[in-house]
Amino acid sequence: MSRIGVFVCHCGLNIAKTVRVSELAQFASTLPDVVVAKDYKFMCSTPGQEMIANDIREHRLDRVIVTACSPLMHEQTFRKVLAASGLNQYLLTIVNIREQVSWVTHDLDEGTAKAKALLNGAVSRSRLLMPLTSRVIDVNPDVMVLGGGIAGIQAALELANTGRKVYLVEKNSTIGGHMAQFDKTFPTLDCSACILTPKMDSVLQHKNIQLMTSCEVSEVKGFVGNFDITIRQKARYVDHNKCNACLACTEKCPGKSVSEWDEGLVKRKAIYIPFPQAVPQKPVIDREACTFFKKGKCRLCEKVCEQKAIDFGEQDTFSTVKVGAVIVATGYDLMDTRDLIQYGYGKYPGVYNALEVERLFNSAGPTSGKVTLRDGSEPKAIAILHCIGSRDKNSHEHCSRVCCMYSLKFAHLFKEKTSADVYQFYIDIRAAGKGYEEFYNRIIEEDVKFIRGKVARVAKSVDEPDRLIVEAEDTITGKFIKLPVDMVVLSPAMIPRSNAKDVARLFNLSTDKQGFFMERHPKLAPLSTMSEGVFIAGVCQSPKDIPDTVAQANGAAAEALTIVVKDKLELEATTVMVNPASCCACQNCVRVCPYGAPFFNEPKGVSEINEALCKGCGLCASVCPSSAIIARHFTNEQVLAEMEGLMEF
Amino acid sequence: MAVSFQQIEEKLKTEARRLLESGEVSLVLAWGKGYDEKHPMPYVAKCPSDADGIVFNEYCTHNPARYLVRYPRGTKIAVAVKAADSRAVVQLIQEDKVKRRDLVILGIPVYGIKNPKTGELIDGKTTCGLYNPVLYDVLIGEEVHGQPVSSPYAVLAEYEAMDRDARFAFWKKELDRCIRCYACRKACPMCYCDPCFIDQRKPRWGEKSPEPAGNLMYHLTRFHHLAGRCIDCGECSRACPVDIPLYLFHKKVAKDCEEMFGQAAGMSIEDKPVLVNFRMEDSDKILE
């Protein structure tokens, strides 16, 4: 016989609007083993909590059911009430009658009926609950940061400055990310490289940061506090310990490939450093472009290298790092605008995407900072097209947030560097940010022409074959315009990295509709993920500008620190165990576990669980054909009892 | 088939004797004499002289792979298999119930096996219909050229034409006849759980004695435990004393599985058990 207390929350009108709460409490009191049932306006408030605590004492309750909001919100709150009252916290059951009932119906009868059914199930299960003891584990003090753009750099530096060891993993041969490609940053127009490269250098110099470039994560095991992460060091064919960065190799190399850093506007060598301030300042060989790898002979770089650092036989190597928390800051890709054929990118040489234009402005870029078209001439009229592929139902619905501002920046720089007429084709100008509206006003005064209207098409001019015609409707005057220009700049949508899905799978992250990593809560936990101990920062979460990215990076660093600063971590007691007598040795559990917790004990011929790795997701229990796996807190009996309770109502 | 049943039997005996004499294996799973010629039985030869007891004729329907899991892990076993039986061996290797290195597979290409109860030829209607074993170490006889013309799923046409309600009514009617002798479970090479879920008391998944609800629970669960694993040997249906066409359900699930995941059970030891193996490119149709 149990003594169950049921506490029904109104949540103001959130629940009470579509569930007759007093009727629900009345119904609860008729159920077997329920000794007290009450309803209250806000159960999570201090008086509400005190009411539960009093009733536990007064009625000697041994099970508590709170019918309220999602357990994600207040399970911990009520667990603490139980613990403070001397009850084991796992004897609490939360019935979610807000997200799962009142918010999904307008019908009072329907809502009340569903709430009763759920409660009936919970009472049946509650009787079978067992007290459980939380596990305490040691926490690894180190942190891994994935992605060496500004977000990753910032987070790594912050963490390293607190004395933590940080592994900064970057897939390219240098850190810096997209920010290293930019020329000026809005709205202050300070030089991007001038503010970024000192940070890149600090990363290299920092004794607490282990920089791992040309690396990718290949496997993630363990969980919060104790991640075991396998990292693949891609072969660079240059021994960076021997290389003294004399760069004689890059001069002699005959192999050519397009420069990723210059957005394909120029070529680079097959052995190369991406850009002069690259960190680390050591070359790598691009296997695809290398004459030796393609034709079997050349080895010029090997001949000129006095340090004997070239090693064509180098293979990918794997290493494991152990960390307590992970920050994922993998950034973004620009949408491939070739798919939007109406804009003619890739077809007309006069059409550029935003990153290419960044490189044109840059003094270290392909034109040494001169704005010229691909044929070397200076453009006389330039159209900047906003929202290419973003805010577009046919392509990407989201707003890429930064395009308005960088388009304004482009306009300013075009005015500064050329005598061209500059036209902005926009839908709305979104200049929400510190100093952004002021910047917008400044650009208006610089004689930049703003045309409100989305461009329908970019076509070749019939009269002047070298020029382009931009066709759009000016939605302010209602006129259809055909504007001859020399240069068209597209502001493409920022989209998740092409391999974001793989990263999501490695770290068990969820992704939103666009494929950006999903935060645990859009407002209250914007940097946490559903995977505990894994945090996100920067554009991999959603498009944002540099100030927001840096702020997020700092936030993520602080979040990671809250975990690794502790020596011990308390974990949920809801793990699984194996009843060896029932185990049929099919090893399904071993195959399905995303955390690698079950393993097969060959001599005994049964599966066993490494509890330190178990997160209690219950996948193994659900695939166990002989019910040998018992998920604590969700045993078969408990779940069946709940289902019976649900169905009998 | 160029080689006669008699020749196969002789060759089986020779191989079994050789393997047992050399100590390469400690037992040979095959078929032996039953109470008459029409009813041979599964047979275990444990010493060279036992090899003489091996029988092979057109009524050797049983799947000897069923008995592999009975012996402790690591036991060296030679197993005689027909085409579908070999798929069971492959599936067991995939599931790591037996190790490839512990097995000597005596593959028998054959057609013309008959159901002892009805005398009907066993073909793609009740089994996978293959002629040649998919994996073997020693070939007993000669490979049969050509493959069956009809698909093993052809028999499903009539069943698939039924709508949901009709199918449920069909199975309810068929399964109501079940006497819960568990012969299907005993004959099945993939049914190796001990204890079977239906024998468990905590929780009690279903009634043990024959009654409609318990019958449905037992069979539907068993069908789904075999999803993606049933190698379509058809032994469950032949073992059934009340002739419930269990193979129909198994074939339907196998077909769905193959269509969704592009993998039939027990065809290659490189494959992983399909329903407990996640691949990015997996179909989401199963969620619909």
C-alpha cells in the first residue's frame, strides 16, 4: 500500500483555462492509494512547495504526483521539495498537463478527460516506483572546442585564461574561419584582420591551448564530465615539428589549385599556407593538387626543404582526448547561389557573392584591395542584392541577419574605393544592433541609392554586351525597373555547414528546420544543447554577427566552466541493468547504444552495462527481446502499469 | 540436380567422419533416421562412428542451424545446411551468436525437398526458394545452375490485396486455432531467447495458455522479434500441428524490411543485423 499525494497546478490560467483543475483533484482523491489531492494556483511558488512539504509530513506520503508543466521546467524544483522532506527524490512523478494537455486543446471537456487519463496512468505507475540513488562521478577538467573561427578562438581563450586545458580542433590547416577573410567589420569599419590576428596568435602562444589543425572528430564516447573523443589528424605531409616556415617549398611547387581563402578568385600552390597570417604558420600539401600524388613524380618541395620536413608517406593518425565539456562552434557555409539561376552567378562574370567581394576589398586579397571586375576594369555601377536565398519560401525561410549590415558596409567601401554608382536592392533594412541604425543613416548620406524591391532577374544587357541588367520592381514607386550595372553582388543565405548533420550525430545534437544546431531552450538555455555538457556558440546555432558570436562564445565558455570547475558531478540514477538470467546474448543492446555503455562479457555469455557511460535513454531495454534489461525508473512493470492506467480510463 | 539424394548422403557421411576423426570439430549437425523414411530427424554426430547414422532424403526439411546455439560458445561444430539453412547460419554469425571460425559449413545445393505431411514440393511459396547455400566451406554435391523464376514474395499477392481489417480478421481467425505448443518457436533457428518473453512472469506479457488475446500477443510479438531476421526457411509453418501459415507474416515483414533497408536477412556475413544498425541513409518509412 502506498500513500500517494496528488498536487494539481493551475499555472495561472495556462492550465486552468482548458482543464477543470478542481475536478481533476477531486477525481484524484477517488483513486486507490491517493490519500490527499489538492489544486493550487502556482504549485512551483514557495507557498505551493510548502503545501507539498507539509502534506508529505502530515499525511506521511511516500509518493508524490505533481500534475503541472513539462518535467523539463520544474522536475528539479519538486525533487528538491521531496528530498528536503526526507523522501527519495525519485518517488516524484510529474504529469505534464500543460504542454501535453492544456496547450494543445481549446476544449475544456477534452482537456479534463485527457488530464484524468494521464493522472490515472501516473497513479498506477507511481505505486511501483523505487527509491534510487544518484551517481557521483569525477569530472575531467579539460574542454574541447570544435571549430577555430572567431567563436572557437574566443571560447578557447576565455577557458584557457581560467587555467583549463583546451583542445581547439579545426578542420582546416589554419584557424581564423570566415572572419579572417573579411576586410572591414561593420559598423565601426575596423580592420577584421587587425582585431582577429592578435587573438589567433594568443591561441598559438597560450600554454593551456593545444591547437589541433587539420583535425576532425571521428568518434565521441562518454558523456558530460567524461567525454572520450577520438580525433583524426589528417595527413599534412609536412612535419610541423621540423618545418621552420621558410616557405621555399611553396615557391618551387608547380601544383596549382584554387585558393579557398580567396574564394577561388586566384590560384594557390599545392603546398601552401592559406594566408600570410595563418596560424600555425606552416604549410600543408593538398593531395588533390599535388603533382607527386597525381603523377608519381615531382618531389620538388622535398628537394628544397632543408629541414627534411616533407613526408609523402604520412598517414592520417588517430588520437583520443578526454574532456569534461565540449563547445561546438562550427560556423556556416554560404549558400551555393548557382542553384538560383535567375541571378546568373557562375554564368555572368560580373556577378559576385559577398565573400568574394570581401576578398576584393582586402589588401591581402587577389587584387590587393582594388575593386576591379574579373577583366580588370573598374565597375561604374554596382547593384547589391539583399536576401538571396534567405527570407525566401522557395529556398531558405530564415533571415541571415548580417547581410543588411555588410551590404551597407560594401556600399561604403565601394564609394570609398571607386567612383561607381551603388544601388541597394532590399526588402527591409534590418539594422538592429548597437550603432547599426546610425551606420545605416550614414550610408544613406553617402549617396547610395536604395531601391526597395527584390530583384527578379539578372540578365545580360542587349545594348552593351559587357554589362548586366538588374530587373526589379521598386515597391515604393510601384515601377518596374531595368537597371544597367557592371557588377552585381549577391548576399547569399548563411546555411549550416555541409557536414553539420555528421557533427550533430557525433554529439547527439538536434537540428532545427534549417539544419542549425538546436539550443536546449530558445530563451533560457540558448547555448546548451539536449546533449548535456555540449554547448554551441556562433553561427552554427543561427546566423549572427561578430559581436553576438563573441558574446555567445564567452557565454558558452562560462557554461562549460560551470561543469569542469567541479570535481564531482551528480548524475541521474536512471540507468539500466541486465538480469543475466534472462539475457539471450543477442547483443542488440551493444549495437544500438549511442553511448557505448553495454558490452558483451564473452566468458559469461551475457551483456553487461558500464554504468559510468549509461545515460538511461532506454534504447537497449526497448530492443531487448527477452526483457533482460531493466531500465531503472522506467521498468517494464512501471511502464505497463502506466499504460494500463491510461487505457482503463 | 545432377547429384542424387543418395550420393549426397554418402558424401555427408564421409565428410562428417573425416571431420570428427581429425578432431576438426567436436560435433556434426545433420539429419538422422526417424521412425520411418518419411520422417527423418535432426541428428547430432559426436564421434566418427555416429557418422553412419546420417540420413539425407527428400524429407529432410529441418533446419540444423537451429541447434547451433545449443552448445557453449566456442564449440567447434560442423553443420549441414540447405540453401535457407545456410542463411540462418549467416544471420547467427551476424548476430554474433556463433563465430565463423568455430564452424565448418557443409553446404548442400538441393531442390526437390518435400513436405512430409502433404508430399508437396517445398519451393518459393513457403521458403526463400533458393537452391544453393549462400555460404559454405565444403560443397556436398554440385551447385544448381540458375535461380528460381518466381520471387519468394510472389505468394504474398493475395494477402497484400486484403485491407487492414481483412488482414486482422485473417490473422485473428488463423491464430485463434493456435494450441500454444510452441513448435514454431522450437523449430526456428532465430528463436534463441531463453527465456522467451512469453514465458516471463515479471512482467507477464501475455497469457500462456491458448486463448485469443494471448495467442495474438505471442505471435505478433514473435513476428516482430523476427523482423529483419527471419531467413524464410519455413520450418515454423511445417512444424505447426494446426497448419497456421506463419510464413505469410514473416515473408511480408521480410519484404517490407528489404524494400526499406535494401537488405535481406542472412545473405552476407558482412551485413549487420538490419533493425539494430543505424545508417544515415536509412529509410524513414518505418516511422510512418
